[in-house]
Amino acid sequence: MNTQIMAKQKKQEVAAKTENPLVPARIVRSVPRVDILENAEEMLLIAELPGVSADSLEIKFANDTLTLRGTRQPDITGKPVLGQLVVIEYSRSFVLPQGIDATKISAKLLNGLLEVHLPKAASYKPRVIAVKTA
């Protein structure tokens, strides 16, 4: 199946999911901008996901790979006059170094910024060795 037919079908699927004619039938795929910070205790990933709600956000961590997926679906009501907004599907994956404690990963979404805290496992944290004198 060629890409033009697939794109047309995707537009029709999006349009069919709503009764509102202003909901955009065009889908744009985007890679969110990200900063990754590291300290002795954790790695912190901060991603820009404007307009994405927590309900439409998916975060997975498996095999040392962190995957973010989210969709911005404009919430539009009223009579259509001009419709230029689009659905944006954000997606990005990162291969992280070994040593992330998957059971303690947490995330927070506030004002379009996603913070993912990736705590290091105790065995991977730096350790200070005390030196004894004889």
C-alpha cells in the first residue's frame, strides 16, 4: 500500500473519531526537545510536550531503553471559520546506561514540561572509600 493511500486513511480515521469538523484531520509527527541531566543519585530527563495531557502520555522503560509517546489533540468547540491546528504525535526513545532502578522511576507533567526521574541503582552510585592509617 503506498504512503499517500495510508496517509489518506489515517486522516479519515482521525476525522471519524469526532463529530467536530474543527478537529484536524492532519497528523504531524514530532520529536520532542529534551535535556538530560545527571548527578550522583539520578538522571533527570526534561522533555517539551506542549499541549499533551497526562492521559495521552505513555512512558515505557525496558531493556535500558526509555520511550516517550504523547499526543496533542486540540480541544476545539464552536462553528468552524478557519481550521489550521493539527494533531501532533510526539515520540522519542533513549538508550540509557545500565544501572537505572526501574522500580523507582517517576514522572511529572506540568505546563508542557515532562520530568522523568531515573534513579540510579545503589550498586551504580559513586561510593567514597575511607582510607585507614596503620
